[in-house]
Amino acid sequence: MNQLPELSNEEDVDVKTILFNYMRHWKVIAACTFLGILLAYVASKMMTPIYKVNGSVLVGEESQDLGADFLEAGSLFQPKNNIENEIGILSSYALTEQVVEELKLNVSFFEEGMIKKQPKYGNVPFDINVDWGTAQLVGGMLKLEVTSPTSYQLSIDDDGFYSYNPHDPYYKMELEEELKGLEGKHQFGDNIKGKYFDFTIENQAAQPGDKVYFKFSDTHSQVLKYQKAIDIAPTNKLASILQVSMETPIRKLGQDFINKLMRVYLERELSEKNKATANTIKFIDEQLNGITDSLTYFENRLQEYRSKNHVFNLSEEGVMIFERLQDYEKQKSEIELKLDYYHTLEDYLNGEGGNGLVAPSIIGNADPLLNSLVVKLSELQTERLRLKSTYSSSTPALEQIDNQIATTRQSVLENTKSAIRNTQSALSEISNRIYQVEQEINKLPETERNLLGIQRKFSINENIYLYLLQKRAESQIVLASNTPKNSILDTARAAEKPVAPKTMINLVLGAFFGLFFPVGILFVRNFLNNKLEDPKELEEQVSAPLIGMIGRDTSQKDRELTVLKKPKSTISENFRSLRADMAFLSPGSQKLTILFTSSISGEGKTFCAINLASVYAMMGKKTILVGLDLRKPKIAEEFGMINDRGVSSCLSVGMPWREAVKPSGYENLDVLLSGPIPPNPAELLAQDYFRELVDDIKTEYDMVILDCAPVGLVSETKELFSLADINIFVFRQNYSPKTNIQILKGLIEKGGVKKMYSLFNDVHFDVGSYGYTYGYSYGYGKNGYGYHDNEEKETNWLGKLVGKK
């Protein structure tokens, strides 16, 4: 089975032809490109300059604190230096929220600009205090104009307001109510209060005539805005330096924001670092509160007893017993302090304590395992607070650290319970030793025994008091010496030149879009165009040779009789060229019968038939133009004749064809009109008499031109191809559908029509197009041929661009 030609033959792309198709509109393309560049330049000059502000933070390793010797646990567990966590903290919602509130970025100021209002920051002669604990207006813009040193006029400049509800800070409701009490004249310092607003404006340095625009923005919206604007990234993969940057039209705002963010970040780190030490000091203070009263009480009793009994020193035996007892009592006090700490730690681990973790080393615990576990638990909790400020509770990182905290907490609890049991055993043992010493005391004289008892209790409280004072001093030294491991490397500073707009890039983009906008429209038009435009396409798709192209005539007068009226025109030359080609198609023939048809009406078959007949007549050939379009004839109208008799008269009533022939008014050219429109044109032309009539006409005329009905619309034309020596199928540029090529292919391949040729009519040639240049061209207007009337108007360049010819 043979493949169809269009499927088996690969079409070559004629780049030159495509280029010429676009270059036909070079003026429009050049104009659009220039306009794109101009618009890009104007836009660049009118855009607000954007500056990049940069600061940097050095993320350091945990340093050894000055008080690390006192707490003995600082070197047991070093926290990991996690750059990603530090980036998360710096860009966290909590830190950004704190910066927004401290810089009072909830109120934005603006001033008049060339096109739109420009943001203003710093040097604002007003101070606006907003009560964010009540409903507030956000989104819209207000205008403030100073009328006197003590008063001002307030008005609404943009009423796109929303209502902010402090009880639901993440949702705002569009406000459409009238804002009573907002607009009008107010005094500086007065509280402006209404259902949806509550604020006060103070005059700092404003003068009468000054005016400024301002708007309120809720904290949540501002935080989200600045979180998107801030960019935090390490300077390189191996460095522990973070660059904090943002792009802003206000350099001072960017510098203040980044500097404040870095300071808040360091303050937060130091605050987290001081928590354990602060908890230790709090624990010691609670212990000192009870010891101080007891110490004072026994000190007074000791002095009173010595004065009353005139006993100031113990005997040598009493001194020895007291020293032993004092040593045991000191040990017992330290053991009791440890036991108290363990119970406090146990309560915290069981969720009953609220004072937080206290370092075990503060009470002299020498167990390195418990020390490291408590320090690790404290660090894990600190790390969890960092992650929680950045991520949600369902984040895998938080779930992982929660599991680590739970495991470490259980380990600390088990070790604490074990320590409690061991400490209780030690306390019981030291109590037995004290009991044995007390038995020796009972052997002393009563006066000395009583003095020893009072002095014993005083020494116990004094030793505990001094021990706690020492530990508190050590903790305060640690607290004072704590510094954040991170530091500000470079404070924020803005670049000297703006990063946007980039004029050169904008100009390139403007030229690009200006160039490709019309090219794109042309491409889309060509892609969607289903009309024949390129004669090369016609030549490649059908086997009927393209014997000629007829140009377009833009004149409005005598267009159909161009050869007769304008014999020197380019169109006339086209038909003369076509006449010359006929000699090669039928060499040696003195007489020819040429048939014209088309696929649909309006393609110009009648126009071509009239003018080709005129060319032969002017050559001296006896020519007759026969109108075989019995459905919608046009020849009579073009020659100014009455279509009262013709072919239909000869076939229907038997009128001799010679009586039906009419002179055209031009030498050597006669016309046989189609005649009155019959009800059965197909049946009339199918008669044997019609063929006899044509044969008879051929004997008397040198050239017989048959103007037939469109073969794509009627059936009778297919029967007429055998009457002609040459059959010409007319296509019209930018009018004939591409699918109609299949009609011609069908006639040749399936209908077996011989001597079939194609003619391309109404061709508009521009410079370089199709390899020809025409000075004149032909066009169809409201009098064009067809089974429907075509009204075409002169179009502007945009109409031409989208395909209107």
C-alpha cells in the first residue's frame, strides 16, 4: 500500500522565506523594540532605588567561663556548633517580633512622590502611640496636616481598612463601617478613640503646613513581611560566619533592623546561658533565708549564757570534744544540704518543681555521671527552646530532641534516687558518730555541757551560712563573667549603589519584549492562520504545477477590467506572462479552450477569466468568454450588460448560441453570458447538446475561455473539465483555506482530471518575498467575486500585524 505523498515526503523549512515573512513588518517590529526600550528606561528612572544592607555574625565555640572551676561541670559537655540552628534562630518569628516591637515598625510613614507615595523612616516630627490591646485600623492610609503648633487635621487618604482584633491577632476583617470621630481637627496629645481605633499623636518638631501620611500594621503582618525580606546565609560552607542581609528602599531602616536583630539575638543567647546560674543563686538565697534567722538566734543565746554564767572558754577536754563534734556537724550539714538538693531535683524531674535546674556541683556533688547528665538535660532543654521558636511541634527535629530529653530525664531521675539513698545512708552514719560524741559530752560539768551545746548549734549554722555565702559568690562571679559565644562581626551598612533597578538589564529586557511581542503575535497569527499565504506551500502539496501568480491591485476603479482599462499596469503584465506560458502548455495549438474554476467563491476565477480573455483579444485572437456559472453569474455586471440571454437560454429554450452572444465593446472579444438563473443548472450542463454547443463555439473562435462555478461548491463543474484543453484552478492568497488544496488533489488523483494547473491570485509581494517584486498589486473589495459579498476596509498597522490585509 502506497503512502500518501504528504506523509512520505519530509518538508524542508525555508528559513529565508520565514525570515522575509517577518521582515515584511520590520517597521512595526522596530517601533515596538524602540518603545520597549523607552518604557524600560522610563520605568527604571521612576522606580524606587533598592539598597542591600549587610551585617555579619560570628558563630563561635562555647568558651570556658571564668567560674568554671567553681562549678566543675563546664568542661564535661560542650554544646555543638550548629550553623543551621543559628540561622533558624536569627530568622525566627520570636526574634523578628521583638525587633518589630522595639523599633515601632507597626506605624509606617510616607511622603508625596512623583507617582506614588514614598516610604519615610527617621526624622519624622511626630510620635504616634497606638494601643494594640484594643481593636485597631490596619491597611488603610491616613493623612496628617499640621494646622498650628498644637493642632492638626486628620483625613483618610486610602480607605482600604481592615480591623485588627488583639484576641485573634492572625485574622483581620475587612472594615466597611463609617469611622466616626477619626477625621477632622484634633489637638496634639489628645487620645483619638473610636470603635476601631485608639491612638495618640505627639508633636516633636512639626511646623504648621507640614504633612505626612501614615498607616498602621499589626505585628503579625509586619513580622511575616520582614521575615521574607531578611536573608541569612553562611559566607561559605567552611566558615562559621553568618551574613545577615536585606533589600530595602530605606537604607537607615535596613541598618537599624539588622543591627537590632543581631543585638536581640545575642541578648537571647546570653539570657539562655544565664538561666542555670540564676536558678543556682535563687536556690542558695532560699537556703540562706532559713539559716540567717537561726544563726542570729544562737549567737544571741551564746553571748547571753556566757555573760550570765561567766563562762567564756571550754576546758581542754571540752575543746577536744567540741572540735570533733564540730567536724561531724559540718559533715552532717553538708550531707543534709545535698539531700535537700536531691529532693529538689527529684521534684523538678517529676514535674512538681518550678525553679528550674540547679547545677549539682553547687552542693559539692562529686558524681561526674550525675553532673554530666544534668548539664546535658539543661542543654537539651535550651536547644528545644531554640528549635521551638523556629519550627512547629510536629517537626522531626523537635520530636527527636523531645525523645532525647525524655531519655535523659529518666536517667537523671534514676541517678537522683540512687544518690538520695546513698546520702541517707551517709547521714545515718554521721548521726551515729555525733550520738557517740554526745555521750562523751554528758560526762562534762553541767555549765560546760550547756555552753558546749549552745556553741555547737551556733557553729553548725555558722558553717552552713559561710558555705552558702561562698557558693553564692562563686555563682555571681559566673553570672557576671558569662558572655555569648557568638558576636557581631560587622554592624549593618548599606551598599553605596542601589541593587535595583538595574537599568542596563531593564533596557535589555525592554528590547527583548519589544522585539518579541510583535514577533510573537506574528508567530501566533501564522500558526493559527489556515489560509494559503506562501505559493511554495501550494507547489509542494499538489502535483498540479503553479503556472503563475497574479498580483494585487489597490486601485478602486476598473479593477475587474484591468487589462482592458490599464494595459500598461503590472497586473496586465502578469496576464501576458500567463498567456505566454499557455504556449508552452499546449505547443503548436492555434486554438485553445481554457477553463477557470476554484474551490470556493471569492477567489477570483471570473477576474482571471475576463483578463486572460482580454489579453488574447488584444493579441488579435478571436476570443469568446463563456459564463458557465449558472448559479451566481458576475460577467454581465463587470461589462455593464443585461443578463437576459445566454447559455441557460440556449440549453433550456433552444435559442441558437450565436443569437445569445453579445459583443463586449472591445475588438476581438465576445461574451456569451450565463443567462437567466435556471432552477436546474446541473441538469442543463449535463445535456449532450451542451457539448455540441461548445464544440460548435470552438470552430468559430480561436480562444474559448470558460468561467465555471467553484468546483468545491457545485457538482456540474467536474463534468466540464473534459471540454477544455487547459484547466486552471484559482487560489487566492490569504483567502483560500489550506484545506481546499485537498479538493484539487482529489480532482487529480481520484477524478483523473488531466491538464490541471494552479494559479495563485491576489498575491501581495513585499521586498524579497517569494523572489519577486511587484510595484502594483490586486485586491478584492466590496465588488469581489463569490457566493457571498466581502467588505474589506483599510486597516491600520495593528490590523495588518494581526493578519488583516
